[in-house]
Amino acid sequence: MTDFLEKQLNALHASVHRYPLGKEPGTDLQLPDIIIANYPEEYDQNKKTILIYGHYDVQPPGDGWTTDPWILTEKEGKLYARGSTDDKGPLLAWLNALEAYQLSNVDVPVNLVFCFEGMEESGSTGFAAFASSPDNRGIFKHVDAACISDNYWLTTRKPCLTYGLRGINYFNLTVEHPGVQLHSGMFGGCVYEPMTDLILLLSKLVDSKGHILIPGINELVESLTEDEVKEYATIEFTTQDFQKTIGSEANIYEDPKDTLMHRFRYPSLTIHGISGADSSPDQTTAIYPKVTAKFSIRTVPSMDQKSVTDLTIQYLEQEFRKLGSKNACSVKLFGESAPYWLGSSDDANFRAGKAATQRVYKTEPDLTREGGSIGVTLDLQNALGDRSIMLLPVGMSDDGAHGPNEKLNKDNYIEGSKLLGAYWYYFANPQS
Amino acid sequence: MTDFLEKQLNALHASVHRYPLGKEPGTDLQLPDIIIANYPEEYDQNKKTILIYGHYDVQPPGDGWTTDPWILTEKEGKLYARGSTDDKGPLLAWLNALEAYQLSNVDVPVNLVFCFEGMEESGSTGFAAFASSPDNRGIFKHVDAACISDNYWLTTRKPCLTYGLRGINYFNLTVEHPGVQLHSGMFGGCVYEPMTDLILLLSKLVDSKGHILIPGINELVESLTEDEVKEYATIEFTTQDFQKTIGSEANIYEDPKDTLMHRFRYPSLTIHGISGADSSPDQTTAIYPKVTAKFSIRTVPSMDQKSVTDLTIQYLEQEFRKLGSKNACSVKLFGESAPYWLGSSDDANFRAGKAATQRVYKTEPDLTREGGSIGVTLDLQNALGDRSIMLLPVGMSDDGAHGPNEKLNKDNYIEGSKLLGAYWYYFANPQS
């Protein structure tokens, strides 16, 4: 894939540099190179510069495909293949835009810095180090704004620009006693059972309606402003859209604006599972000595990671003491946390995105945030400081990234290529 | 093993009958025969008849042995081998007792019906059908009392007779929504999460101190009588004994009598695990559409199975309705339940056991119950109606049945063989 990309970029007269990332930590596996390509080959100081991020790796295919996931198959206006929408399609759309300028003999009005990585689906291993390395400062030096095309429209009806992401604090909660696995017949009722304590603690975290019960957490959340409320009113999104996506009617909020707010700008807490107990469907009867639950909190402005961590640990330790149990309890941050990201939706970058959307789709784009985290956004933001990043998706909400039968509508691919090219134009030529 | 036993029993002049059990349901595996052996070969109507239960199958060895689990190894007065105490040792002790009578030219004072099975460690598959079959009524016809030697002293200091077992009601609690697995970033806070509801329901079942919170359950438990309290006072059992067994200081009760009561005569509830969520230690971020918890309630007199089931299901359904969730919830009895068993500890059978213990060990045995279930006890009780069953253990609390380095003290084996033989004598010759 790297060779293919290098060839394509060279054919488009970009100068290509490969950045090897070394081996994956703890393994002998060579990480795929990050590809940086500059267009034009020589930096033109009379033009602004845009950094384009995309990734050329894809998810494993998984089961359930009705076509060969490795052969792009067009059916009824849809392009089926693994990576069609996430993220090979959008990546190629950027190259199509560049090719279109060249075939039309129109000068590309900006300097372009393409930044394509191959580890996005595995947590972008190596990318943060790459982006923050002093050796690589030159890559970002002239960049005025960045654009990532690696997410989706909110619905199937209207394009969007995305200016925010929730962060994530991921926790492990362990309850244990130093003893052995016990038979529930011989010892049930006589010992403090770690699983009982764990369940009681977990039940203190969140209620059925998703309201976080950890004191102080909700107070960290920025108040809703009138301007925001107005913005939500303009987003085209219905409860039917949402129910179709989740495959059930288990939505908490009747008003789709509330659903969006709870995805975009309010925190959430999910319990993902418990290890150390018996997760088999068999009829077993043990009391397990050490059980660990994992849960995550999605964070939003202005929840700083440390406060969330401190409040959560402090609360659970306090609730554990209330139990009066003789077991031991520990709460720890687990794996990588990521802060929320919030861009400005009203700067030159986003104004260019809006103008391009108007031009291609004849409509105002929805201004959205995403509920999940996209790690590279933060890595790029760190490298770029206060320079703007915009998420400008090509695909739709029903593309099924990561699942079987991933697709990109042919229309989205064609109009999306136009959109990305138009975005360059309007960034170079701001509308009054 | 069956051939070996048949040979041994024939050598002791017993008449041996094998009862084939057919194939294990759903497999092509032949179940091992139940062996019934009568001694003397001809029923002597002038003698009472005792049925002896034992099992010749053992647990898999597992890891952690310091000797070969399949070679009986004597070290410092202990006989190490898989099955030494559970249950090959006690089974052979019965045969030793018979041999001793014969070598001493003393007439065995009772008719014996040996009943040895080979599926005990796998839930005694086939035994209930065998014991309840009208075809096999003849086996049990003349039996006056039965004795099972397949449990352990309460401590390492004093023999015991066991007259009760807790029952078990095993439940599955499922919460689900009909949709798909969701990304917690995109959907956390917007949908009713099955795992949250499941945790909230589980937290309503039992508190940290093991007190069952299902209304009506504790009211089914027989009140503690003064006679019982006196009995507990005679049992030699310390908190140190208990802590040594559980390998920690996570005992709920300071008074060892309370510990015993909660093992013998009070119910307990254990949550064994959750399936359908992520039980791996990895950092995953899904909301799972269907999660199932399994928990069991150990039952005691007079908690009838149906009331326990009805109260539990009714309560959980009611608590689920209180949540106001749009998920679906179901509670079901799972696998095989077993009622509690309570024998009479003061009948001719137990008096014979007490007299034999006095004779061999020069002490009154502890009168105990077990916290777990031993399924065959109930199967035999069903076959025998109101005829008495006694559990008369040979091994000690620290024998480590099911674990690595299972052992039977040589002393227990020798004195135990005497005990079992003496029990026959005192059953035939009750003391005034």
C-alpha cells in the first residue's frame, strides 16, 4: 500500500518522504511508514498551506460480507469493500481532487502537505511520537490549517463539518481478597465476596438513564449556551435516524436534540465488562478471589482528565469504605486516556469547509461533534498549536465502517472529491 | 476401575451386578456402570440392611502437584494421590472393613448393599434415573438405612457426622436490547445500556455482608431453636480454622458459631459471573446488546424451591420496572436446582455413627451440615423415602479434595476403616 501511494503521489508531482516508525513495542513487527507528501514539490510562499490527514490501513474484514471485501464491488450506486469509507475512499478522494486540478490545468491554490499513516485502526501507534518529535517540526512549520476526512455525516441526508470530539478516561476497578477461589456452597454467606462488592460499587457509578453519579463530575461540564441551543436546532437529525442506527428503540431521549447533546457535549459512563469471574455460560459455583471491572468515562469541555480521574478514584474508595468489607479495593486509570478536543467552528478553515459544502451540495453543512475519540486529532493539534483542524467527512452515517459490507456511496465519492478540492479553493480565496 | 472393583468385591464374596447407564446425553460417550454389590450373596432376613454409597471416579489432576497424582505416595503420614480422600480412599475403607471382619472370622452383623458410581465428579449423570427407576426398586427394598462417606471433618481435630446439606437455586438474569453492539463513544449517554441495568439489578440482590435483599426470602428460613444453639456450642471450630481454609481474613463473622450457622442453616447468594460483556483484560469500548449474569441461592429449611424461584423472579422483574429502562429483562432458573436436605441426626443410623466414633476416636463426633449440595444424597433419599441417610466422613478439612496434592492421612484411613466397620456393628447392636 505504501508503494502504491508513493507511486500515485509521484505521478501527481508531489515529493514523497517516508518516515519509518521502527518496530511495534514488544514485538518484532515493523510498523508501516508514515508518508508525507508535499505539493507542489517546492513550497510556494505566496500560498497558504493545508495539511491533509488520512490513513491507508483498514480493519480486518470479519464475517458477514455478501461480496469479497478485498474487491471493490459496485452495486446500486454503492461501492462495497473494506476501507471504502474508512479511510481509503476519502484518502483517494484527496488525490482525485489534486488530479482534477491538474487535468483542468488549474493551479492548486494552496500548498498541500499530505500526511498518511498506516496504524490508525490499531491506535495510531507511533503517530504521537512522530508528530511531537523536534526532528519533524519542519513538516508542520508552514501549515496554516489541517483537515481530516475520517468520520461520517450525522445522517444520510446532509453533509457536516465536525469541530469536537469527546475524550476518554478508562478505569480498572478491582476487588479482591488474598485468599483462594472458594466453593459457594461451603463458603457463601460466611465471607466477603469480591464480586458482590464489585457489583455494589459499579451500581454507584451511573443510573439507567446514563446520568453519572460520581459527585463533582457533572459540575465540570460547560453550561449550555443559547447559541449552542440554536445550533442544535439547525441540525437535521431525527429519532428515527437514531433508532435506525442503534437497531432498537432503546434511545433515552425522545427529543433528537437531547440525543445529540448527550453524544456531543455531555459525558457518559459505560461499564464494558468484568474479568476474573466466570464469563462462560456454564453452571459454575465458585466465589472468585479477584475480580476487575473496566469502565470508561467520555469527557467533554471543560472536564480535565486529572479532575475526572481524581474524583472517580476518590469516590469509589469512599463508597468502598462505606461497605465495611474486609476485601481490598483498587481503582486505576487503565491504558491510554485522551482529552476531549474542541476546535473553533467559525474560523477560516471551517468557513472554507462551509463554502465548499454550499458550492457542491447546495446546503449548509451540519456542524457536529463526535462522541468518540480520534487520537490523531489531538496529536496533530499538539503539533499545530492553535492552528485550526477541521474534520470534513466524505461518507455517510450508514456506511458501516468496521462492520461487514462497508460501503461508500458512489455519489459521496464523486461529490466528496469535488468537496475536498473546493475546500482548498475557498481556503485560498475566503468569501467575504 | 470397574473391573478392579468387581474383582475386589468378588474376592470378598459379594455378588456384583453392573448397571449400564447408556451414553452421555448428546454424546457418543459410554457412561461408566453403577456397581451394586450385595453381601452376603444371599439376603439374610435376620439382619438389618445398610446401603453404602461411594464413587470411584475422580477429578482431573490439574496443576501444582509435588508428587505423581496417579501414584499413591506416602510422606510424613500422609497418602498423596488424586482420589485419596475423594473418594477412592473412603470407598476402599469400606472394603477394608469387610475384609477385616472376614479375616477375623467375625460374622458381618448386617446385610450390605454397596452402591458405587463413576460419574459423581460430573454431576452424577444417570444416577437419579437409576435410583428412581421402578426396575431398580429391588435394590433398595430391604435397605434400613444408608451411609455416604464422601465429605470431610469440619476441622483437622475431630470426626463428624453430617445430617444436612444446603440446596441450590441457580438463576440466569439477562438484560438486552434488540439492537447491535454499539460504540460507547458514539452512543454512550444516548441509549439504555444493558450492562448498566444488569449491574443495577444485581446490586439489589445481596449486600456486602451476604444478607439477601430479596423480600420474603429470609422469612422462609426456619427460626433458630435453643437446642440448635446448644448444638453449635459443642462443635469444635475456631475462626482461625476458618481463616486457614479460606486463605484470608475475609470472614464476615467474628464468632465461629455464626460462621457455622451461615454455612449450615442460613441461605446465601453468590454472583458467579457475567457473559456477553467483555471479560478480557483489554481496553475495549463497546456497549454490549445482551448481557447475562448467573447467580445462585443456597437454600435451607424451609425454603421450598418454588417459593425461592417465584420470589426472586418477581422481585427482579419489579426492580427492573422501577428502572424505567427500554431494555428487556428476563430471569430464569438455570440448569439443575437441588432442594436442601435435612436428615434426622438422632435416629438409629446416627446413634450407630456416634457409638462407632466414640469407640474408635474416644470422642463425641461433631454434628455438622454442609453448605454445598451432594446430589446423590437427594437421589438416594427419594429412593429410600423416610429411611435414614447419614454422611460419615473419613477425611479431614485440609485434605484438599479437587486441588493439587490431595491427600488422606494414613491415620484417617486406618481409623476410618475401623470406624466404618464399627458403624455396621453398632447399627446391628444399638446401645441402650
